[in-house]
Amino acid sequence: MTLDRDTKITYLGQSTFLIESPGGKRLLIDPWVMSNPMCPDDHKEIGDLDVVLITHGHSDHIGDAVEILKQTGATAVGMLELCNWLGTKGVENTSGMNKGGTQEVGGIRITAVHADHSSGIQDGGQTIYGGDPVGYIIEFENGFRLYHAGDTALFGDMKLIADMYQPELYMLPIGDHFTMGPREAAHAIRLMGAEKVIPIHYATFPLLTGTPDQLREHTADIADIEIIEMEPGDTLE
């Protein structure tokens, strides 16, 4: 499947993506890889990385962050509090930010946007505040923009995010119980005028009952919508 934007996007299950940018940078979003039951065995070795983006501190998004960041020396991007926590674990390269801010890392522009969720880090039997959860607008070297919504409920300002940044590709959670389900995600698609959507955060656990087929049913009346269903290990080029 082709977006024709010189960007290689590999889905590793749940909300985790490995992206190779038009400029040759390698990004990992939500580093849950080695311990991710949905990640195929032949993708658990990540290799070199330039940037690791973390949407929030729950274990299914940050589970392998410390190990991967230490191994690769990649720059960790996340909320300031989350990056401070990574620093206490021996991660040397972090670039903390906050909602509404934009920074350039390795030639890629990253904007942190709102997500409606929680973000406690489980650490030694305690819950550590990891800053607010976020989504990201990622703009690559050639101007291609995608929106990774992170874990979120439906919220009205999704329309502002779409109006402001005009992403070409949307990654939206559909699993229900902890995030939007297919019905809510379909409403988000209408709010944002999204045309190309990759469903994420579903099927990993029994509680996550939303499916891409249900999302298709709820968006059947939307002209030109493309629901891009990716199996873990699949790549968009």
C-alpha cells in the first residue's frame, strides 16, 4: 500500500510504529517491542534509531523504552516529567516538551498535542506522575505530516488539531475500554475530515474489543475514507 510520500511505516502492534523518514532517519513511536505480544519475533530487534517518541507512561507504550534508548542512544521525546523520569533510569539523550510546543529533532518537526487519557508510570510498586498524555503531529523532511493520537478519548479540539496541522495520515485508537471505540473514532474522523486512517490500540488484550471492521461500519457513509488495516509486521511504503 502506497502513500507515495517516501516514508516507510511499519506497525509493530498496539500503538507502536517504526518509521523510516524520507531523509533516512529512523523513529520509533511508543517503544513497546520486546515485551509486546503482538510484535512479530523477527521485528523485536529494532536496530539503529534516531528518535523515540513516547505518548504517555503506561507500560504498553513505554515498556521497553529504557532498554531501547540505552542500546541505541536515540533521542527520547516526551513530556518533560516523563523525560525527567527516563533520566533517573540512566537515559542520557532526552528532549522534553509540553503540549502546544514544537521542536525539531534530526530534521523532523514534532508537535505535542492534547490527548484525553492518563499517564502514570509503574515504578517499583509506585505510580509515578509522567506528565499529561499527548498525541504527536510529526512533519518529515519532505513536508509529509501524520497524526499519532496516542491513547485518547474523543474530544472536540481534534478538529482544531486537524485544521491547524492538516495531517495526511491519522493513527487513531479504536480498542474501547481504555480509549475511543470504533463509534467514537468514527466521530473523530468526521470532526477532522480524515481520509486515510490506521486503526491502533486494539486486539492486544480481550478488553480491547473494537475492530477495524466496526470502524468501517461506522464510517460507511463517509466519502473517500480509507481505513488502512495493518497487521503487526506490515509496512506501508
